[in-house]
Amino acid sequence: MKSPLLSLPGAVPAEGVDEGVAAHYGDLFREQRALADGTGFVDLSHRGVVAVSGEDRLSWLHLLLTQHVSDLPPGHATEALVLSAHGHIEHALYLVDDGTTTWAHVEPDTQEALIAYLESMKFFYRVEVADRTSEFAVVHLPAGSIAEVPEGVVVREMSYGRDLFLPRGDLESYAARSGPVAGILAYEALRVENHRPRLGFETDHRTIPHELGWIGTAVHLQKGCYRGQETVARVQNLGKPPRRLVFLHLDGSEVHLPPHGAELRLAAEGPEGRKIGFITTAVRHHELGPIALALVKRNVPLDAPLMADATAASQEAVVEV
């Protein structure tokens, strides 16, 4: 979905997964500072929107997702995952129920695969699953925002802000009265600062929830059976995840940020050293400078200086193992 806000002055289109919205509107650091101060909003209208209705929706989703949602109160925001049979992360859902419908936004262009899986699991349950991406646009308001929420709009309220499921046709008028609008790069910088993982960035085909700190926030350890639960329980009770998410401070003298997938090595071993991890997301922060999230092997010493290609990096713990 291409956002109409790309026609606003200064808009520079994002690329890759986030194509369809603006990377920034001419001043990345100003946009970050505005969000950090609780002003403006972020256009996330490229994200997929899935709605599940029917009287069995919560009990049915409870059987399929990693989160405890059978008694999800109306208006209570939560996160959940869909795992493979081997416990690897396939989908990440950002959920809220309005009393009659459970709403979720998901990564761009993943809603069709998610809906196909959900449809295959309906059986005799009284549920209806719908792709509402063409009708609703996701808008993010930062923590501390006093922006007005239009009447009737479904809202997810979290510690770091609010997500609105805004009728897509109202996006331009909402922007006119609720700006300034910030690009996805400002949103990503604050996401990295707050160590929040993102599907497709911090995950690969073998990522399990423990590696990213999604235990507790998106995985409930005291709920019933769901696909992949055996792996979750085994790692939680008997073992350790093979990798862990870390926060990196990058050398600020480098002109270019290391790309997603850039190999990490121990600085002491030099450029020919063994690969011990990779960059997942690297950003420029208005206060911290260049920072990143990365996945490294569990046994990498936390105080060990690293190299991301040619860029020096120091670690901070995100996931304790």
C-alpha cells in the first residue's frame, strides 16, 4: 500500500520492506526528537491489518498463538507470535480486542501468509478472518502524545505509545491536524534504542523467542498447548538459546552504517576471525549516534569489543543467558 502522505513536502520514500511510506521528511534527527518529546506521529500504513471476529475468536486464537489471549480484556494491548513446529518464529502479531473483533497489525506483506495459516486452522470454530489492510491504516503516536484520537478508532496503548487502526480514507485529514509526521527511520531509531525486536530484521529462519527477549512480552509460559511450545518449554526449563540479542554502540567516525546481515567478529581476532553474529538493524540516533541491534552467539563475552565488517562496536546486554 502506497501512502498518500508521500506527497507531503520533503517526503523521501523508504526502500525495501518499508517501501510505501516515507523514510523521512527532510530532517531525520528533528523527527526523532519530536517523537521522543511525545509530539507528532508515524505513518505505518504499509503494515498489514488482520481482523478476527466471531464469538470463539479469543479461545481459538489462544490455541494458535504464544500469548494468553482467551480472557483478553477489551482495549488491552498485547503481542503474540506464531511458531513453526520446531519453535522458530513465523509471524509476529500486535493485538488488541475491541469487544467484538480482535485486531492485529503485522509486518508488510505478511498478512496473506498469516491469514492462510489461520484459515487452515478454523475447523468448527465460530470465527471469521479478514484482511483489512485496504480499509485501515496503522498510525503510531509516541508516548506522552496528547493528540486527539478520532471517535470510534481502535487503539492499542503500550508503554512506548499508541497504535491507531485509522480508516485509510481519513489518513490525509488526520495528518493535517495531528502533525508533524515522522518517517519510518525515526521510528526505527527509537525502536532500536528501546531494544524492541522486529520480525524479518532481528529474526531469521531459525530464530526462537528466547533469543530476542520475547519471552514474557509475546510468549506466555503458563498457557496451554500451541505449535512450537515443546521447543519453548525445553529451552526455558532445560537449556539456553544458541544466540542472544545485543545492543551495540558503533564507531561514530564511520560514514556508512553496517547493513543488515553484516558479519560480526571479535575485534581481537581481526578481519579473518570467526563469525560470531550479525547486525540485524543499524540506525543513526539523535543522541546516541550510530547504534544497532545484533544477534551473537550465546558464549560471546559481553565485554568483548566487536567488529561489524570494518566498524568497531561495543556491546550492551539485551537478553541475559
